[in-house]
Amino acid sequence: MKILVVGGGGREHAICYGLHKSSRVTKLYCAPGNAGIAEYAECVEIGVMDFEKQVAFAKEKAIDLVVVAPDDPLAAGLVDEFEKAGIKAFGPRKNAAILEGSKAFSKDLMKKYGIPTAAYETFDDPEKALEYLETAKMPIVLKADGLALGKGVLICNDLESAKAGVKEIMLDKKFGTAGSRMVVEEFMTGREVSVLSFVDGKNIRIMTSAQDHKRAGDGDTGLNTGGMGTFSPSPFYTEEVDRICREKIYQPTVDAMRAEGREFKGIIFFGLMITEDGPKVLEYNARFGDPEAQVVIPRMKNDLLDVMEACVDGTLGDVELEFEDNAAVCVVLASEGYPVKYEKGYEIKGLENFKDKDDYFCFHAGTKFADGKIVTNGGRVLGVTAKGADLKEARAKAYKATEWIDFDNKYMRHDIGKAIDEA
């Protein structure tokens, strides 16, 4: 089969790695791809939001399946465009991708169908939001309604910072139009866990758990980023938590979307908080997490193409997902200054150290070719991932592997997976 993957980051590199292993894939394309993805796929210079060119390319190459990986094209309806052209596509249609595209929609959905989540209020008017905050309990969480590259969430410890947050989101429009509407949410305490799942509209198959680290600095300090590292599985995701989630969250979410006439096919990412009152939904994403994909896909035993096809065809009920009985840790190597301001174009050295090593991976997030060399081309540059017998071994191996790579302005957190030691 000929496959096109839409996207060009670390998540897409992990997806291309997974698809490349399938004996059924005869040709793999990625648009736009990056320097690392080029090892597995032919990269094509087409932007993820250039729907017309994406569809034309898929037609020209007689693509059998398109995998739409990033959030923006999913929310804007790229899967619908491929389907209109008679091309099979993996990912939710526009009316289902709203599960991630609008936080207000997802919160209202959970409220309507009794899916456990934090108490909340939604505001279109910044003055009314400010008025509400005067009597609200602190700390409190402010969320831009729309897509904001994983950064549109502010945790405010006091009224002053909450008011400043309203200004930032709704008046200064720091996150663009995503902040035209805002969700104000109760602050939940507990352990965060990420759980990815495959969905075919009716059936859901749960992948192994993971945990992301969003803050830029050690000790969860600094600004929110797209993710500075992750580990899988989470020791806090117990059998009891899994049982409750399956009963009260996972299948009920799939059924709720179907009941709303928004049949969901593709990936649902459940961001969970394990509270004293049980697991609750922090957020939904409508695609593989980044960098969660980098620790989940390498541990997956199934043929990734088979599972994706089952989601599209509605036959996921016949699939049993299997994962290796081990662990993986991913440490993101970023450009100094990310997520605010950083320089690009520095040569990356040491990538050859990952060749022919089964337990080590170097997923490219922001790289490109320049004058025959691979150079930095983003805030998050690489996801250095290692597998081990358990989390502690995987963590030690991942940090050892970060030493194999060198580029100017290289930056990383040094405490990814530190919670493992506390479990």
C-alpha cells in the first residue's frame, strides 16, 4: 500500500517509524516531513494546511491511505477533503475533531453525558469572566477555547494572576482567535496521566499509558510548551484506575460523540487527572500526543497500518492491541529560549550514534537539511527515546543517549520521569 502521512514533527516521525515496519507498506510519503522522517519516507514540500495540494498529491500518487496527524488540519477538515476526493483517510472528520478543537464543546459534552471532569464556566465576554473570578476559589485554571499548540492553559494561584490571565487570553489575544472564548475551570490536584486510544466510531481500544512534562524548566517551572519529555507506562495508572476509566470515561466518550452525530474515527487522547475522587478528564486531543507517540508506538506489537485501517473500516472490534512488557522514556532536546524566542540553523552532530540500536530512537521534531547537513529548525528539535526493562532503566538509557547528540543552544529538562522514583 502507498501511504501519505501529513505533518512534519516528532509525532509524525514516530508514526512513519511505525508504518515503515509494516510489510504491507510499499511506499511511504510525508508532507512536509523533516530530516529524520526522510530516512523512512519520501518528504514532499506541502504545508499541512494546504488542503488543495495535499489532495492533489494524494490523487496523483494513487495513495491508498492518508494519515492526518496534526491538530490544525484535523480541526479544519482535511479528512473530509480527502474523503470527498474518494481517498481513504485516518483521523476524525471536522465535526468530530471539535472534541479537541473547542474546549467549551468538550466540557459541555462531558457535562451532558456525565463523564467526570472538573467544574467549569465558559465566557465570551472578558468583563463577565473578571466578575466571576472575584468570587472564585483559587488556584484556578484558564483555558483558551480553541487550538493553541498545547500552550493555551494558564494555572493561576491568585486573583491578580487570574485577572492578568484573562487579559492575556481574551484581550491581548496571546493565543490568537483560540482565546475569543475561554473556559474557567476548577483546579484539580492529583497525578496526571495520558492515555491514547484507537477508535472506529463504535469501538475503542486503549493503548499503554504515558505521562507528559509540559513545563519548560526542571521541577515543572517556566512556561507551558508542547511537551519536554514523557514516559510510558505510568506507574500511577493502576488496574483499578483503568477499570473506572473504561466504565465511566472511554466508551462513554465514544458513545456520546456518536449520539451527537459526530462519529469519531481515529485517535482519542485522554488527558486524565487521578484525583482523590477518582480519575477525571483534564482534556481531550483528537490525535496522537507529541511526545507521547514517541514512547507508545515503539512499544506497540501490532502492525500500525492494520490498526489504522481497522479504525477507518469500522472493524476495530476484531483487533486486540498488544504492547511490549517494558518501558520507554523520551527526553526532548530543544533550542535554548523555547517556547518564546530561539535561534535555528545549527548543525546537529552525533545522530549516527543511533544507527542499528534496537532500544534507542532519535525522533526529529524540528530539523531540516541545509548544505548536506542536518540542522535545527524549531523550538523542539529532537526526541531522544530509549526502551528498558523498567522505567528506571529506560530513563537512565534515555539520558545517556542525550549525551550522544550535540548542537549549539541545546537545552533539555533533567527531571523527565523523576516521578518514577517516587512511585
